[in-house]
Amino acid sequence: MEDPLAFIMKFGLILTIFIITLIIWSGIWKGVALWKSARNNHLGWFITFMFINTLGILEILYIYVFSKKQSDSLTQPPTPPVQM
């Protein structure tokens, strides 16, 4: 049988590694989402990302679903003016 103190130490190490991984994961997605929302002038999204922590879920949805409308229109060439 394993010593209870050793079990607690091993569990604490695993939990610490898991939490650090979640912090890095969330930080990366939050940084990208904040950058994209600022570039697209989406103030509401920017404020939401600053104050709500969803472990990257909301940020991933914004990057791949909601920000496409604005960024697609920016990459299309402008239409030439009509000559009269």
C-alpha cells in the first residue's frame, strides 16, 4: 500500500501541471481573440474577453465563427467606381 503523503504529493504535482497547462492554453487563445477583436473594432467582444474567462472556448468561437464576417470583407478588393 502506498503512503498517503506520497499519494497527496503525486496528486498535487499532477494538478499543478494541469492548471499551468490550462493557464497557458487560455492565455494564448485570449491573446489572439483580443488582438482580432481590437483589429476589427469589436469593442463588445473585446470587453467580454477581458472580463470573462471560458478557458478559450468563447475565444475560439469568436476567432473561427464570429470574426470571419468582418475579416472577409477586408480582404476583398474594392469595387471600382462607376464612370458617368
